[in-house]
Amino acid sequence: MHSVHPPRAARPLWLLALAAAVLSVLIEGCGQTVVDPEKLEDTVQASLEKSIHEKIQGVDCPSDEPVEPGATFTCEVIFSGDRREVATLKIRDKDADISMIGLKPEK
């Protein structure tokens, strides 16, 4: 039995659909607005599982990521079988609306 993964060529289509789903994840602390990593990790995991129909064991995003519109950062996505990929996310605005702009295998 082999697992079903979307072909690499098909990924841009689901990635566009995922990018359209904007995430708003922010918290305020110490006078600085930062991305809420726990909320972001849960949202990325749920969005990816729905988009690619594959179980994800977890997502690991940096803590204390400042909300700077236009900035990008990465989160590690851990699939079943310990396969790991890197999700690139972009902060769209000061409200911490975030879009996924890429997902690729870890090097």
C-alpha cells in the first residue's frame, strides 16, 4: 500500500487556493505586536490538511515574529512518517493577516 500525495505539478493549484485563505493571527505583548505562533500553527495545519488531504503531525512556527507587513518567515510542517517540509508565510498587513506563499521539502 502506498500513500497518495499530490503530484508536484499539481501543488501550485492547491497552493493558490490556500493562499486565498487569509489567516489573521496576532497578539500584543511588551509594546510590540507579534504573530501568535500557537494559533498560526493550528491554522496552518488545518488549512493544509483540508487542501492536500494528508494528515499532518504538527507545525512549528517561530515565536515572537513581529508583525511587519510584507515580511516573510517560515514554519516547519511535519507530515506522517516524519517527512518535513517548509511553509513560507507572508504577513499581508498590520492586522497580521497571513498568507501561505510556498511549501517545499526541507533540504
